[in-house]
Amino acid sequence: MTVDAGPARAHLLQVAESDHGQRVGTAAWLDRELAFGAKVYYKGWLGEDRRLEKHWIAGPQATVRTRRALATGQLEFMDFPRLVDLVDGTAEGLHRVQAEELHRALDEGWTSVAMTQESSRRPLADDDEVAVFAQQEGGYDDLTARFPLHVLCQLTTAVENEVHVVHSLGIHHRDVLDVGWGAHQSCGRWRVSGDLDAHVAQRFGGALTGAMRRARTTAEAGTGQSPDLHVDLGAVGFVDVACAQLMVLAARSAPAGQRLVLHEPPRLLRRLLDALERPDTIVLREGGDA
């Protein structure tokens, strides 16, 4: 089942399982942003000889629009080693570089700006690294909230370790386009679409954990909102037992006072939850139920 990317979204995580799959999705995103007149900054990995023409973005696999944009300066490429030198290995340094690029583009008269980077291949081996990564992604959220900016984060599972994949999905849960399924936050609900099968269970579980965590922290911040996570499953075509088990686990491990509220659950999911002895912290809602 194909998941529709929908309209352009401000801070999207695109997950692919191979370099080729990532290139296809990223090329489509680049073409759209360039066609709508955005200034685009691309950060990626060059080979040892650092030759841009050997990267897909400039080679025969690139679109005509992308090659033209590189020639005119509408699209700028930066190699990751150079980026690391500029940011001193810190999230603050990365935010500074991004803000400088954004303001330079706006000063040059561009009415919108887009940024993307390939998988960073970070290990996220301990809590400190996870915290820095979360801070980095939070910087994107801050910029997209204040400026005409779109950000595409790329995650290629073939080159990332499982820890990074799971944490990335947890941090980016509000806007995910994965293989066969996706999710986005809208009108107080976490809206999931596509097929939730064993193949994507680990990634779905990471995103679900992140969504539950954010619902709690938002409530604890004194917003007056409930800590319950409302999940809209109306666009989900299939759910298997692995993903149903993850929902049960998330609900059972949630702190007191938080529930997992499932709107429009597929019939098969209802049967699976009954078989798994659905806890009271999972609430099922149909139709227009609030």
C-alpha cells in the first residue's frame, strides 16, 4: 500500500530501506521545492575524492531541474565533513549554520527556503547523544514555526543502526513518511495511515513511544491538555499482531493517568486487542466519538 505524502509539510522525516529508495523520494521532494521557487540547501556524503558530479544529485540520475538549480545557485550542496568542521560537533553550531543559511536566502529575496540532509549515521549510543539529537531536531521545529521553511530529514535504514532508527522515529513522530505507512499530528490527534505489519513494527513502536511521551510532557507543561494520546486509525488498512502488541505494551507501561485512545480502529485490531487482553488504558472510539 502506498502512503500519500500529502501537501508539503514543514518538518518531515522520510524513511527508506535503501539508498535507491531514498534517492527517489528525495528527488521528488527536491523537484517540488525547486518548482515552487524555494532556495534549497542540501547536505550529503561525497566520496573520498569529494567530487560533486559523482553524487546522484548532480549526476545522470538527477532531474533536469536539480542540475539546473545547482548551476544557478538555487540549490547549494555541502559535504558532511565540511559541515562537521563548521558546527564544531554541537547542536548549537548546527542551528547557527542553518539560521545563517536561512537568513542569507531571505536577504537575497527568496520567499521560501528548504533544507535537507542525508542520514547522519550517528550511533546515538547513550542518553547524552540522544539528547543532543533531540535538541538538533527541536531546532528545526523552531525555525519552521517562525519562517517560510520546509525541512526534510532523511533516514535510510540500510546505513543506520537500530538504536538510531527507533530514536529517530520517536523524535520525529509528528510527521513521518515510512515504507508502507506514515503518521502526522493534526487537530489534537496522531493520524496513522497505511499498513502496520511486522516489517515496520519496530519503527512504528518507536514513533508510538515518542507520541505517548510528547502527550505527557505537553500536559505536564501546564497547557491544560490531557496526557492521553488520541490516535486516528481511520486510514489504516491492516494491523498485525506485532503492532497490536506494541500498542498494548505502550498502554500498560504508561504512567498512571495516561491512556491510549484509538479512534476508528480496524475490526481486525479490535479482535487482536481482545485476544491480547486489552488493558483499561486502551480506549476504543468509533465514528464521531470525542
